[in-house]
Amino acid sequence: MYIKKVLQHLENEFFDLIQVYNTPLWMIPIKKASPKSRLTLSLHNLKLGHQVGDIESRQFIEIVDHIVTVSKFVAEDIISPDLHERNGH
């Protein structure tokens, strides 16, 4: 699988910055494989708090150094004060 090969590579190579596109579920394994690398998550749609649960979304937000979005709408959704309320739970 692609991510397994990426993680193996990251364990053996250091990168100053790693940018991940629209796959927030990869952030924690990548951070574990390369704890000193800075992480940027680029989001193209509403993932955090929607397709990814609230607890995981908060974990991703805490470990990334930057989040880049394609629109103000997506950015405002991420910085919403309460992911839980947004989902109706």
C-alpha cells in the first residue's frame, strides 16, 4: 500500500516539510514516522468534523504546523469553535 511505503521512507529520510493533500487520516502516522518534520495539511473540501470524527479532527489540528484550504468557506469550517455542534451531535 502507498502509505506504508511512504512511512518506511520517512523513517529513513528527514524532510523539513511534508505536505499532505486532503488525507488527514495520514497525519498521525506521518508525524510518528517523522516527528521532527513540519506538517502541512492541504484541504480541498470539508473533511475535518465531517468525514473525519471530531476527536480525530482536533488531533490533526493540534499536530499540523499549517493548514491550507482552497476557499474561505473551508477555512471557516475548520476554525469553527465547536466541531461537535457543527455535526449536529
